[in-house]
Amino acid sequence: MRCPELLLLAGLAACSDVGVYDLSLARGRGQAPPLETPTRTESTWQTIPAKVDVLWVIDDSGSMSDEQDKLATNLPAFFDYLDGSGMDWHIGVTTTDAELEGLAGSLRRVAGYAWLSQDTPHVRELFEMLVRVGVGGSMDEMGLLAVKQGVFQPHSELIAANAGFLREDAGLHIVVISDEDDSSEDRVDPTELATSLRTMKADPEIPVTFNSIVGPKPNGCDSGTNQASYGSRYVVTTMRVGGIHRSICEDDWVPVLEDLGLQAAGLRDQYVLSQVPVDGSLQVVVRTQEARWEGVEVAGPGDLDAACAAAGRAPEACFGFRYDPVRNSVALVGFVPDKGALVRITYALLSGRQVVEEG
């Protein structure tokens, strides 16, 4: 049974096709043909959730002056998407400074506000003030510790400082900006933190992302007058949670902040599957009225060009995706479909293959 386009256009959020062999076709013919593994197609329109919380974790060490200026100057590229979405949103800012024991991840305050919302007066001006976190912080940047404590709040003072910011029924987007790798190795394991983030929402359809604007692989880059080292621990967390990874050394920050704005405005890049797929069987297609993109499975952003070429797909119509077995979801890599886009995922059912093999 195919999913009628008219039903989708009428507002149906998702539907599916399950391909099965009709045994009635073989009745009376002496022998049933061999069964094939059933397939399933799940189609979802890119829609916007009602609530979102955005946590910015900004390096406040002595080498970050240029990057903070770029961020503050180009904030409209991010904020315009969020402000025009009609969503109920919260924005909070913390730093990578973890010298105050137990208070890493504490939200910065401005004009008496610990976090901003669509109802905050002069919110754009206050947001710009918040992201200019200064350069007097510790040189031992611990962004992952700030996330761990700021999100999961193990300290009573931290719970009070961040009260009301995070909501159970809101999407969560974390953005780390740093020119050094995380140095909280003995206190935070990126894989464990990623698992906690991926599974923190009771509803798996509520998006959680971890986005890293850091030095790129393998040796970092020149950032303004300084050298940015490869942010490997942040990138690992991004790849395991899902999110956007960009170089902190980009001259033009507008595209970076636009991508973050699209994502924060509720445009999803991760889709939970209803059943478990056969390994290697996933096919992902995204289309709008104007264009069509085909996905290729990749390990990371750096593998996309080669994977697209190997699949014979034009770079401008190709994107990468990964399968997350923990959430049983497909995460798009560095690609966020526009509002109204149709995301169609087809895969072979692992349960169907097992039934066929056992039969």
C-alpha cells in the first residue's frame, strides 16, 4: 500500500509502506515463490515543534576575542530564524571555565536575566551582550563538563542558577564554540555524555543535538591571530549525538549561524524509525517542490564527497546520513531540510529477515 501524496498534503505527518509478498498469488500453482525480506518506507514532513531550548557554551579564554566578535556581529543570521519561527524558545549562555568547582555550566546573567525568551524586552541586544563572555576565563577549557553539569545539574547551587531554563517537553540544541579541545578528560567521557543526551527525553521525537564550532580535523586551523587546535572530543560528541560541526576559522560566519538558526527553529536532522533496519539497507531521500536530494551513509562529514562520488551522485544533490542504533534513528550529517520538505526513509526490516531465515 503506497502512501498517497494527497493525504500527506492534507497534513498527515508520517506514513509508511511495508512491502510483503502476497501468498494468495501463488495459491493453486503448486509452489510458493521464495519470500523476500519485507521493506518499509516512512515519510515525514519537516515541521516545527512548539518549544526549544538553546544552550550556548562559549570559550572565554584569552585567545577568543576575535571569535566572540564574529559571533556577536553575525548573530542576526541565527536569531532571525528563531525569532520568526513562532516557537516558544529559551536561550542560555555559559562558558568553558570550570574553575569554580561544581558551578561549571552555570548560566550567565545580563540585566537580571539568567536566560532569554521571546518575551524578554530588548532580547536581541541582551543576547549580543551574553555571547561576549570576555577573555578572562581559565585556559583549561572544559566545555563538556559545562554541558554535563549545566544540563544534568548535579549541584544544588547550579540547579538554582539555571532554574526554569530547560524543559522536559522542549527540544534541546547545544552549541559549543572553542578554539581549544575539551580538557575535562578525567571527568567527562564523550561517549557516555552523548548517550545521556540522546536518551534524556522521554519522547524520542523531541530533538536533541550537540553542535561544535571548533578547530577542524586533523591539525586545527589559523583562527584570527591565533591557532585553533582540533576539537576532537567535541567532534566525537557531535557525531554521536547528531548536530552541526563547522570550523571556527571560517571567515564568514553567516552560513554557520544560518545553519544553527534553521536547526534551532525546529527543522529536524534526525528521524526515529518505527522498526529496526537491516544493516546497510537504509535509503534516504529529501525533496521539495524545487529539488530532490539523495543520501549516502557516511561515518563523518569528511567522507561525504567520496561517498557521493562512489554512489554516482552529484555533490549538489547529495547529503550524508548515519544510523544511530541507540535511538534507532537516522541522523543527517551537516544537512537540515527546509520547512515543508518531505523526508522519505526506506529500509529492510530486520525482523522480516529473521522470520524469512528461520522459516
